[in-house]
Amino acid sequence: MTASVRAPERAAVSAVRRAARTGYRWLLVAFLLGVATQIFLAGLGTFSFDTGRPASGALSAHQHLGFSLAGASILILVLAVAARPGRLALWLAAAMVVQTVVLQGLLDGLADNTVAFGGLHALDGFLIAANAAVQYALARRRAAQDAG
């Protein structure tokens, strides 16, 4: 009797986990595209200073997209917990939340007084991209193992 009750329960958990894994992978792809857009907007804003044209539009878009990516990183962590992609992926997802929510804003604010923090802000952006790429690779490997 107990086994028959647990079978539908396991199927429901499996379906939720499968949906979470799919959402996790696709959100990582969207996140990586967002990070690429961030890099473009930062370059556009920075190099438009020399042309005499106002850069505030690109830099404002960069800031708003950064806030969206911070929110997306939290959702990635939630999906990672539900998807159970492995211990390393969970740690990377948690680290990405710290990178996007805490470090990026802190380094941006500190860059107003010391330019070196602006460089660290950019470096952290590339580390965020690497983090998301590794998470995506791990998720793809996990999906291949589950399929095969």
C-alpha cells in the first residue's frame, strides 16, 4: 500500500524537478545573453564620451539591465535548488547571487571615488559570465547523463 501511494508522489516530484532543470538551463542562456548585452552597453556608454554625444542612455540601460540580472540570479538560485544540478552548481548559483546583488552594486558605488573599483566592477562582470557559463555546462552535462 505504501509503495503505491509513493509512486504518484515520486512522479510529481520528478516532473517538477524536470521542469526546474529545463527552466534553469534556459534561464542561464538568457542570463548569458543579458551579460553579453551588459558588456556591449558598458562599452557603448564608455566610448561615447569621446564622441561628444551623451552616454547616459547606454549607461542607464546598463544599470537597469544590471538590476534585472541581479533578480534573474536569484531566480537561477531558486531553480537550482529545485533542479538539484549538483553541489558545485548550487555553490556557483549562490556565489552568482552574491556577485550580482552585492558586489556589483558595491563596486559601482565605490568607483565614484576610486577608479580601481570601476575596474573591479568590470572584472566581476566577466567572472559572473564565467560563472553562468560553467553552470550552463554543468546543467547540459547533467541533462545528457539523465537522457542517456
